[in-house]
Amino acid sequence: MKTSIWFWGAIETVIWYAFIYYLLYALKNPVDLWFSSAVLLGLAYAGTMACPWVHNSDAWRRMTGKLA
């Protein structure tokens, strides 16, 4: 596998770890609902976009204009 796949896989793992950590934090402590939902939504989007499988899909290539 290429190094970029390992790199994006590691980044994705860190993002999803932060998502789960913040979700558990938000469930345990009194937090602002709007802010917490925005943070969780942003982390979910970032985790999905960092996934190496997403980078290798045809939809991603069409979106970035790199369709050969």
C-alpha cells in the first residue's frame, strides 16, 4: 500500500477517536447542545472525508476533477 493510504488511515483514526471522546464527554457533562452538535458534526464530516476508501472512490474523483 502507498504511504498516503497509511497517512489518511492514521488521520481518520485520530478524528474518530476525538469524535467518540467528545461524544462521551458531552453525554456526561452539561454542555451547550448547539456547540456540541456542531463539533460532533464537524468531526463526523472530517472523519468521513479522511477515510482512504472515500479517496479511492469514483465519486471523490469526480468531485475533485481528477477523473482520468
